[in-house]
Amino acid sequence: MRRAVRLGATLVVTGLCTAYILWKINLGQTGHVLAHARVVWLLAALAIMVGSVWPMAWRWQRLLEARGVHESLPRLVRTYFVGYAAGQVLPTALGGDASRIYETARRHDNAGGAAAATVLLERALGGAATLTLAVAGFALAVGRYTVGGYLWVELAFVVLTIALGVVLFSRRIAARFEPLLRFRILRDVYSALHSFRDDAGVLASMFALTLAVQAVRVLAIWCSGKAVGVDLSPRPYYVMGPLLFLVALIPFTINGFAVRESFFVSFLGALGIAADPAFATGFLFFVVTIALALPGAAIVAGEALRAR
């Protein structure tokens, strides 16, 4: 029953977004824009996304070490790339997280709780960094860009992120869920996650790193736009970026197909960008994320062949 509801929601969301895109764009013109995309800018976007994997893997290494789990940086980089590949076939970015937790727990006995806790904490740090970028984007956009509806969505996202942070680390709220801690895996995750309250220095430094990485990653979206002639400064992308990261987590999509592109058409359209290059920007950024998953797919395929 749940699978049927999920499938139905996926088809409805994807269908509505596809209809919106087809209503807004001219397929022939969009094809012309994509055919004449500048490869240099596309490669720059890909380089930004690939290069960001190493600092994120190093962040995960520091968090795991704080909980007594020791992994090499190359191994964690490999796990990240495999997670990106898994995220292309499993529901949204959460599928990649599940893959990373499984890989780490399989290599270390009794480390499932620590692996899950550190991945959840990475998500929390990512949310906090996105929150900070959203606040900056909100300040940059007020009175400058005609995207008022998106600004209110961004403000709501800020409030929800703060609320989520309170829920994650509040002892009083956690006490309400104490009956669930009878399950070992939940107890292990809870203990590992909440033990980071005593590692304020680690959290502060990892948050600063996360903020820097996300700020640079927004430039990959800007490069995708430059590849198809969208002549905007990086500033509006810092308004758009946090919302795009949120859109990427919508579970009722086929790898974000149509939802992501319709978001680009709507947001950039409010800034005076024609629908065809706006769609092309979103599509090229999708191509970049697919290319980011290719090393992980090659790793999985190579290991499967060696196992045979």
C-alpha cells in the first residue's frame, strides 16, 4: 500500500512539473541552447563538485574519529562516490546516506550507531550551513530581486531548520522518545549523536568547513548557467542555492527529474531569464550531478567484476 501511494505521488509530482516545463519552454530552442553550451563552464562546474568530495570526506573522517572509528581518507572518498552513485537509484540524497552507513558498519564491528550518527550529524551540519546561506541570501535578495514568494519559503526553511536543531539536541525533547531507546540501534545512534554536545570545538570547525564547501558548491550552479549564456552574477544563486538543496531532498521524485528543472524555470524566470536557458541551466546541473556519480558506479562495477 505504501509503495503504491509513493508511486502515485511520484507520478503526480513528476507529471505536473513536466507539464509546467513543456508549457514554458520551446523544445527546439532549448535543444539549440544546450547544443551550443560552453564546455569550459560545464567542466568548471564539474571540477567544483568533484573537488568538494575530499573536504567532505575529511569532515566525515574527523567526526568518525571523535567516536573512535578510524578510516583512511581514500576509503571515505571512495564511499562518498559510491554513495553518490547509490543516490541516483535510491530515493533522493537519503539513499546515498544509507549506502555510506551500510559501507562503514560492514567494515567495523559495532560501529553502526556511530556511522549513522555521524552521517546524520553531517546532514545537520549541512542544514545549518544551508540555513546560514539562506539568511545571507534573504539579506541579499530583499529589495533587489523580484522573488518574494521564494523569500518566504526560504524564511520558513530557516525556522524549520532551527526547530530541527532543537529537536536533535534537546535533552527534554529526547526524553519523550526514551521508550524507543529500548531498540539497540536507536540507542547507539542516540548516544553517539548526543555525545557530540561535549565536542563543541569539533562541531564548530566542521560547521565552518561545511559552510565553505556549500558556498563554493553554489558556484557550480552559477557555472552551469554561464555555460548556456545566463548572464547573472553569483549573488542570486546564493538566494537560489539553499532552496535548490531543499528541492533535491523531495522524496516523491525520480532522481529529482522535472522538479529540479521546473524550479530553475520558475526562479530564474522571476529574474527575467527566458525559460529555455533557465531549463538548460537546471538540466546541465543535473548532468554534472550524474557525472559526479560515475566514479562510484565504476568502483561498484569494478569490484563486482573482481569478485567474480
